[in-house]
Amino acid sequence: MRAAIIIFITLCLISGQVLCFMVIGCAGGSLMFKCMISNQRKTEEQRKGNYFCRRRGCTSGISSELQRHWDYNERFALYDDGNSRFFTVFIRNLSREDDGKYACGNNQKSHDVDLEVNRESGCGTSVILDEYVGETISFHCEFDHEFKSRTKVFYRMKEGPVHVLNSSQSSQSSEEKIILSDSHEDQFTVKIRDISADDGGVYLCGVERYGSDPSITHITFIKEIQLNVYTGRITSVQVQAYSSKSVFITCKFPQEFRRNKKFIQKDSKIPVDEQNQWVRHDKVHMYDDSSEGLLKVFISDLNENDGGTYRCGVNIADDDLFSEVKLTVNQVGHFRASSKASAVIGESVNLTCDFPEKHGETFKHICRENEQKICENISSSEQKRFEFSVSSAGVFTAIISNVSERDAGVYWCGAETRDTHLTSVSLTNQHQLTVTMPPVVGREGDSSEIKCPYNEKHSREVKHLCKGKCFTEDAQNIIRSDESHVNKKISAKDDRELNLFTVTLSELRAEDAGIYWCAVRDEFNLPTELMIVMKDAVTREASVGGSVSISCKFIRNHTRFFCRGDQPNICVRDGVRVSSNKRRNGRFSVTDETSAGVSTVNILT
């Protein structure tokens, strides 16, 4: 048996007046009926306050003071034409939770409504049709055999929720645009001729029912059709980008064409010959994503000559389907220049970005260049680590939390322009992000470990630890992962499961302090600072409200630091700290007597 939605109407009559009625629908379908509010025409004031809601507290439904205008509340809609004895109630996408008792009426009259929602096979069918201008399309609307003699209707949701287009009872000509053919064989057929772009939208197939009063029409909608109409040009979008910056454009095509060849065209058509990989043509990079039906286009280092009209398209049969991109390249007057930022592994870093104020309500983006210098979107698995906050008009901040070694690189940020079939991100700011490891603190004479994390792709490569940046003239090689070091003070372990190269330095001396670099070839260098706490203990006494000075000897060309706390690692990370790089911190300050090799810390108590 075909899919069905059945509506039974039970009218309660007392002294000729309708007091209640019942409607029975099924889950997934839609429903439209009329609520009587007068036996005769009333004044506008008498007709105010129309409503349809649940009886218990009247919390679910809709009310309206409007006439000759559809009013909406989520799935519910209400319309009073201001002339008849009724107003119309429309409910979309019925569910079992809608089952229950309702009331409809106004401040003059009301009725009880029992709504029963059942579940029938195939009820509430929803389909999507992708068609093209000029075509003629046909589709079927199934109904229960019980309704074979009833009037069938075809509606469109347009100005209001529904607008009747045709019915099996209307006189029809073979020349009409929309033809409904009722075979009385558990389905009727709808044909739409020569479709245009304006024909796109949501349509409903329905079956009419009548109560004891023929003027009360009840309609059950048994199928919903989303009709998408495409021309050769799917859409036309204005895209604003900026000189010397980049733009990332994504064009979306119907899934049926996801494996067809894509192209980008300005003066001439540039085909994308490979799928699922980046293809370059001068400064234009293209990626044909066959699984999603997308064409991604990245244009870098923009100048005024790059502006113009582009076609982002797909080849279909003897024709092309394309989105039109009208790209304007503006001069940059107020955006920040490229910047450099540094972050410690495990901590957070803020990157400041500019965007045109007219994009204030759009999505903000940050992306990182890949090895081809293409700024791809950050993968969904990483997006949870990125937060965005708008700090002022035209400025937002991208916050990267829990930084890891893989986060190092070149980032771009910008604002998105979104259309149904095309999105673009105009990139405005470049950030060079370097990543460092937290400082390592050891006591003179003890041992310390320098841990070097690395990317999984480097697991079988030789790792290096150097004092100074590896592969430079001034670098001092400490140890490699493929050698046995003769110095008993130094040992190393490469754990390929954890992707961690660990070097242990024993019998620490003051000369061991400095900047160390972990490296794999010359493409990966990660620095950390080794700090040595001297053995000599210094004791000072001070009075409240006074000050005290503490002097320490130092080795030239080494960073000096002083921090509060009895555990070196903790005090460097969380304590109050001053150093030769940060000479003042609240009540703490530091001065150096370079000729004497003495550093003095002053504390206001």
C-alpha cells in the first residue's frame, strides 16, 4: 500500500454551532485546516486575538493580531483574510509529540481541537530535485487508496506557507505550466513545464477532506518537494580582497556532478586536470574535491590586475554550470603589517586580525599555510583549540590553546562572505608563529632532561640536539640520535612511539646554561632554554616597608634570572620572575655590573 496521511473530522454541534472537531495526521506530514470564528462578518475589533494553542496552559502554538498577513511561530502559521468566517491554521512537519488537545478561536469564540498524530509507512515523504532552467519535470505524489475519489491539490510555499497552484477538480489545459494528472491509482502526477529560476522553492502534494460544513476545508499534505533550479550561472557573488594579500574561494556544485571536471575562468578557461590534490596555474591554486562536490580556489599575492569577473565551474554534457565571482582588489590602508609571534608548547597564544567592519557579523577564520604556501582551512579535529573574540570594531583575536610543535608556521586570518553556493575568505593579516619548549631548570651538579617532541613523519629521521641553532656555523652539536656519545655526562633516547627525543645532561655546570635546539634536518628547529640554579645559597634579612638587595655572580653572555619559589621549575613557570631580558616585575628589579660579573636584584618589601 502506498504512503498515506488520513484525517478524520468529528464535529460537535449544539444548537447549530460547531464546538469541537478532530484532525488525525501522521508523523512527518503537514496539515492545514480552518477554524470558524463567526457565523457572520464581524468588525475588525471583534476579529482580533486569533489563536491556536494547546489547551493545557496554551503554551505551544501561535496567536496573532494581524489580518491579511501570515504570522509564524516555528512550525505553526496562522492567516486571517479579514473577510471570511474562518482563519487558517497550518502545521508543518508533524511529530508524535504534537498529539493532544488544542483550542482555536479569538476573543469572541473558541473551539476544542483534538489532534491525533499516527505513524504510517511512507508518510511525510520529503525529496530534493535539482533541475535546470528550460526543462520540463514530472514527479509522483502517492496517497492511500482510501482517498482515490478525493480532490488532490498541489501547493507552493511562497508568500505564505501555502499557495494553491492546481487541483484535480480544476479545469486544465494541456498548455498550462503546471498539470496535475489524477489516475485514481494510489498516486497522482505533477508536471511543470519550462521551469525558470523563479520556480525554485518548496512544494506540497495534498489531499482535500471536508467536514459536515462544506465550507470547512481540511488538507493533508503527503509529500514535500524542495525544487532547486539552476541556470548556467548558479549564483553571482561580489568578493572584496586586498592588495598583496590572498583570497580563498569555495564553489559548491550538485552532488551528481562531483566527479565531473571543474574549471576556473577569467580571460580563458583553466581546467583542473587532477582531483583531490592542489593544481597550480601561476598564482592560482585549485583543488577539485570530488567527495564533496567542491572546487577550492586560492589566489595569493593579489594585485589590481587580478580583479575582474571569474567563473568557478563544472563541465556538464555540452554546457557549463558555474558560479560568477566578481573580484575587487582594494588597496590596504589600515590593516596591520605582517607580524611575528612566539608561543610556548602547552600554553596559549593570541593572534590579532583586522577585518572590514561591514563583515562584522560574518564568520572569522584563521588558517595555516601548507608546504605549497596555500592557506588551507584548519581541520575539524583542531577547530576546538581555536577561539575567536571581537575586541573592537574591525579587529578580532584568534586564540590558539594548548600549543604543540606542529602549530609552528605561517598563519593568515580574515572574514568570510557566504552564499548558498559559494563562500570566500579575504585574508588580511599574516603571522609568523614560532614555537618554543618551556625552559628547563636544573641545579648545579645535578642532572636535567631536555625533551624534544617531533612530528610523526620524522620518526625514522636522525634527531639532533645543539647548543645554538642546528646547522648554523655557530652551533655546537651536543648529540645525535644515531650515535653513541663518548661523554658520560650526556645520554639520549629516541622513543618513536611517543615521538619524543630525550637528552639527559649530568653534572650540570654554569657553562651548560643557554639556548638549546632540537632539530630534524634543517626543516624543523625547536628551541628551549636551560637554566642553572647555582649551589651557593644567599641569605638576606629585610624589614617590612623597606627594601633588600641580593647580588649574584654570573657568566658573561648568559641570561641571568631570579624568581620567587623553592622549586626551580615551578618558580620559573609560575613565580614572580625578573631576568636580564625582563628587568622589572612589580616590586622586583634587576641591574647588572658587567665589568664585575655581578647581577643585583632589588626587592621593595
